Amino acid sequence: MKINAYPQKENWSELVKRPVLQKEKLTELITDIFKEVEKNGDQALLDFNKKFDGAEIKNIKVSKEEI
């Protein structure tokens, strides 16, 4: 993550732009994720969590205390 402290006003619009994905690419990505989860189950979920969120977790079960 890049932190922009006190950016110049003329840069604000560029800094707040959100990424845009083409619908076709998004559909393809989601389909690939579903196929991978169907094939590799929980391990695929752990791998995608690391890939997209940058978090490496060991267990996907949630305890009663966490709920």
C-alpha cells in the first residue's frame, strides 16, 4: 500500500480513482476461482485469501468465541 501524505490538490482526482475491471475479465476470474475451489476445496480458499488479501491463515473455521 502506498501512502500519500499531503498530496497536491491537482493530484486528488487521480489518487481517488478506483480500479475498473472489464466485465468479461471479471466473469472469467470468478469462474476460475469457482473451478479452483471445486477442485482444491479449502486449500484454494486459503491460497486466494493470501493472493487477494495478503493474509496467510492456517484455519478457516471460526470458533464460537470469534462469532
